[in-house]
Amino acid sequence: MCCPNRITAIVIVTVLCFFIACSKETKTPVTTTIAATSANDKTTTTASSTPAKTTTPAKNPDTIQTAPPTNLSKGLCCKTENVIIVVIDGPRYSETWGDYTLKNIPGQFELYHYGVLLGNFRNMGTTNTDSGHDAICTGNYENLENTGQVLPQYPSIFQEFLKSTGKPAGKAWVVASKDKLQILGNCKQDGWAGQYMPRTDCGISGLFSGYRSDDTTFAHAKSVLATYHPNLMLINFKDPDYFGHANLWGSYVKAIQTTDGYIKALYDLIQADPTYRDKTTFIVTNDHGRHNDNVADGFISHGDDCDGCRHIEFLAVGPDFKKGIGFDTPYEQIDISQTVAKLLNFKMDYGKGKLITDIFN
Ligand SMILES: [Zn+2]
Ligand SMILES: [Zn+2]
């Protein structure tokens, strides 16, 4: 007989060593910070104060490694009942989130505390007004003629939403300073052309009537929200683009500040309205940026593939999104339609974009 006590002791020591090794491993999980680098120091610092972390469990043959469950992955999304998209026409990123002082967008910086920012968001198609708005609304990059002569090929979020829900046209709206954006209400696709069209209020009095002032659009947007309570709405403000083309730097910068005030005011209006409060997703983005200073005529124009033209804003506040955080994951303009479709529970039959998963709770 060979000393059973010794064997027992060896077994106990071995088991103890195993547990100690395991406990050390689980106490030092791999932690990856996925939060937050927008293109400037100020937002990075703020975002980092509440970093989002994914914890990868220590390797264990008995467990399957999975990401922490989210409301999205648990099928609990979405609380959103309404989506309002504000498109500021043509500010350059270097004058919005790319300016570390954020002096031109204090309203959006305030909203950022309740919302989520993408610092690496781009128009990867044609960087003009009609094509950019088309990409936002249909999830397709098309090189559209830019004066309103040509409709998008594919159905928009508005048409898909109205078809899916059977709601009346007044529950989806396009309100724009530029008359040519009336094209967002329709498309060329068989079975969709002339069908499920949203209400539009664009320019002085519709297509080919000319641009109107942003303060008129601001007033009309407030009136539409109060009168119709649309579930889905896009609002376009033109002045950063308008004054950029006019080569008026001071007016261009002032227009970014003025439209920033409209954004904050519209958000406050929504949160003050019981129909919208805490069940509305509010998205701020651009159709395109403008040339970098060393490209062509700089801030005056846009339309090519320089990063000044491609890099645009994406800020979103809503009941299904994270709060006070930024991500540098690359996303692009066509991804907005897919994300809106998820929020309002319909499908984009022809959209090419992907869901912006990072921003969801
Ligand atoms: Zn534009
Ligand atoms: Zn450019």
C-alpha cells in the first residue's frame, strides 16, 4: 500500500493550484475600450469619462465567449416611435466637431451629453446635395443630376415606412430650404413611383420655385411637428452651403452657429411635447462637407472625394441609443436608412447600408 494520505495531499494541492490559476485568470480579463475618439481632444476627453468597455471572459473550455448582451441582441429594440433627421447642408467637419473648441456648435455639444457621436462618418458617394440626401434617405449612392430634374431610383425611408405601416402621408414629411429636395418624396422604381409618397414642403413653393430662408424652414418645421406629429421627418437647412458658395467665410461660420441653434431648439421642442418626449430619435447629419483648404477653391465648393467633402457629422439622441459617448468606428451615409428602418420596424428593400450597431443600448 502506498501512502493514501500522500496521494490525497497531492490531489488537494493540485486542485488548489488549478483554482488559484483560474481565479488569477478571471481577475484579469482583457478589457477593450471601444469608446470614443472623435476627431478632437475635447470630445474625446468627455467621451472617455464614461467609456464603454467590452469585457472578454478569460479563456475557459467550458464556456463560449460572447459579447455582453445588448437590448439590440436581446431583441428588446426599439422604444423609438418617431425619427426626426436634421440635415445641415454642407458644413465642413473642421468647422463642426473637428474644431476642438466646438465654438460653432454649442447646442450640439449639449445634445451630445444625452446622445452618441460618430467621429468617423462619411459620404462615400457623390458629395453633392441631391446625391447626399438621396444616400441618407434610400441607402444608395447615386450620381444624381443636382438641380432636382431627376428622381432617386429606389424607394426612400418615407415610402417604405408609409407602405409598411399603412399610415397617411402626413405621418412622413420632408421640409427643406432647397426646393430641389422635393425629389426625396418619390422615386423611379417600378411599383413605387408615385406610391406611398410623404408630404413635402420644399423651397419657396415646391420644386423649381427657388430656395427659401432657413428661418422660414425652421418655422415650417415647428408648424408641421405641432400640426401633424409626423413619425418620420427630414428637415434641411441650407445656409452653411449657401454662404460657402458665396465665398463669405464669416456668414458661412455664422450659418453653422445659427443652424446649431435651430437643432437645439427643435430637440427642446420635441422633448417638451408629450407625443414625442422620450420616444423620438433625433439625428443630425450633413449631405456633404466642403473641400479641404488645399483642394481646389477650398471651403467655397465641394463635390469631389477629398476628405473635407466626405467627412460629415453624425450625432444622434434617442431612447435606444447610448448617451454621452463617441465612437470612431467607420460608418457612412447609406447606413442611416438601415438604422432608421430598424428603429421604426420596417425593411429597406433596396437599401445597401448596414445597421449602425455601436450606437444602440
Ligand atoms: Zn448640399
Ligand atoms: Zn473636396
